[in-house]
Amino acid sequence: MTVSPERVSPPGRVADPAEGITAEELRLAGRNHAMPLEALRDDVTPPGLHYLLTHYDMPAVDAASWRLGVSGKVAEPVELTLDELRSLPRHTVRVTLECAGNGRAALTPRPVSQPWLDGAVGTADWTGARLADVLARAVPDPDAVDVVLTGHDHGVERGVEQDYARGLPLEEALAPDVLVAYEMNGAPLPVQHGFPARVVVPGWYGMTSVKWLRSVTVVDHPFDGFQNRAYRLRQDADEEGVPVTRIEPRALLEPPGVAEFATRARFLSAGPVVLRGRAWSGWAPVDRVEVSCDDGATWTDADLGPAEHRWAWRSFTVAWVAPPGLHRLRVRAHDASGRVQPDLPPWNRGGFVNNTCQPVVVQVRPA
Ligand SMILES: Nc1nc2c(c(=O)[nH]1)N[C@H]1C(S)=C(S)[C@@H](COP(=O)(O)O)O[C@H]1N2
Ligand SMILES: [Mo]
């Protein structure tokens, strides 16, 4: 399949409302796994449980011959080895990453792509050099606008053969917590998370955190590559659309009680129980989480845990005396910018940013 990168990509498919998940979506779901929600108990997600999303194949990158090229609209193009990258000042930032498609599979009609329910999230301690320090080595020109972050992976998406590449405004790229990371939770990056080095853009949906980073190219115009055109909120395929950028607020409950294997239905004994979970937002710190134990009829403010890591999820708890019967729990996060999770899904053709508050159904057995 040879196609020119300039070719306008066909729109993604939207499933017939009655159409079940296809084998192709099942294959994607197996490769790109969610975080099991019980891992919401951890401040930092163990690497194997962190969600995963890779558009094409994972490239095998040799650390000894790896170079990071920084070029384009710069005074002095440079190539850094891994040791040179490691010799720059080292920073560790705790970051909750979330895929922009999280919640997609719950939309009707369903945009056909990676069919996430709600687990496309994870939190890690990322260690690396600041992207600002990497860029400073090359000295961007005064008229620089965007940086183009390109990975080693290459594939075909909606008819367009391409390297995985994302543009990021230079101003965002220079923010002090944006990293070229070479460690995840204190160990070299696992291959699936971008070995030997990846970008981490805290507060932004995952697509901008380019794995297997190969080059940083400074350009004097807004980059309009495939991934920047694809990640836009559109009702119709031919609309210009609104770019997907920062993470909208979301809260998730650590599933209470015990699970049934095949259905994941939850069972709980009647009596006092502490409901726990995590909430995050890329726009502003989470400042309120509400929990409803009667499907949204009444809401109680949860107690919030410490907020010491700006870019990581915040824990919350709420006490509940569970009465026997079937109950729909709901949880919703607010952030300091005034954003709050909606009750109804915000539909768009790509199935992005569905942060509707998710119901959790529990069957409470008499004590
Ligand atoms: N090179 C490259 N970087 C990439 C991707 C990719 O396919 N290739 N996927 C992006 C998307 S869409 C997401 S959500 C995050 C997922 O990061 P993770 O797999 O480490 O959780 O990586 C981003 N970076
Ligand atoms: Mo993603």
C-alpha cells in the first residue's frame, strides 16, 4: 500500500447503532490494554498495569546507536546520544496519562477505533531531561512556532503511510514539566512505553507524549500533520474541528466489593464501606469530587487526599452505609477552572474526550 502523505485521509467509520464490537476492535483491545481499575489503589501504577496505546508496531530501537536530532528553525542543529541526554539536568515528574479516546466505546453510535471503556489511564514517575533544556542546546529561532515530535514507529492510518509525529506549540514545549523521559518509575523505559526515550507532556491527552522519540524539528508555522488533523472534535468528517489538547476532568471509583469473572458485576455486603477513587484534570487542579449512591438523585462531597503532585491523580474517599439491593453509584470531578464531568456523553466523530461520569452498579447482599 503506497499512498502519498499529502492525500486527504478518509474519515473513520462510525458503527451501526446495533453493531457489536468487531474482531478488528477486539484485536486492538488486546494489543492496547486498559489499566485494571483495581490499580486505582496505587499512587503510582506498576508499569505492566499502566494503559498502553501504540498506533502501529512497536519499533526495536538500539540504545547505543540511538540519537535524538534537534533541527529545523534553530541556530545550531544537534544530535544527542542517550548519555548526552542523561547528562542534562535530571527531573522527575509524577504524571497521570490518559488516552483521548478513553470512553469511546460507551458512545452511541460508536466511532470504530480502539474501543476503550474507561481504563485508558495510568500514573507514573517519569524521569528525564526537560524538553526546554534539549531545545536550548539547538537555540530555536525567534520566529519558531511549533515543535514536531517524531517517533521511530511507522505505519498506515486511514490510507496514509506515515511516521508517528505530533506538533506541539513551542510555548507548551518549553513548560518546565515537559520531559524527554528515559525512566519510568525509576527504571529504563519498557519497550512498550517508548524505550529508550519519549516525550511526556503533563496535563495533555496521551497522543502528544511521543514514544520512541527520534527527532524534534522546530518549525515556523502550526504543524498540520496527520495526527494533529486526526485528533480534532468534529460532528461531521469534513469539518475543520477543534484540536484535542488538555485532559478534561474525570473521577473513577476503585471498584467496590468483589467481581464476578465473566460480567465484572460487583457484589458487596450490606453495612459501612469506604468508597475510594482517583480524580484528575489537565486544565486545573481537581478541587471537588462528588459521589452519588442513588444514580444521581443525591450527591455527597468526597474527602480529597493530598494534592502534592499537580499532574497526578488525586485520591478521594467517601463513607457509605450500603443498604441491601441493587445500586447505581456515580462519581464526578470538578476542577479549579470550573470544569465538571457531564451527565450525558459529548459525542464527536472521533470518539474523543468522553468524560461522562460512569455508573458503577453494585449488588449489595444482606449482611
Ligand atoms: N511514537 C508513538 N508515540 C505515541 C503513540 C504511538 O502510537 N507512537 N501513541 C500515543 C497515544 S495515542 C497515547 S494515548 C500514548 C500512550 O502512552 P503509553 O502507551 O505509554 O500509555 O502514547 C502516545 N505516543
Ligand atoms: Mo491515545
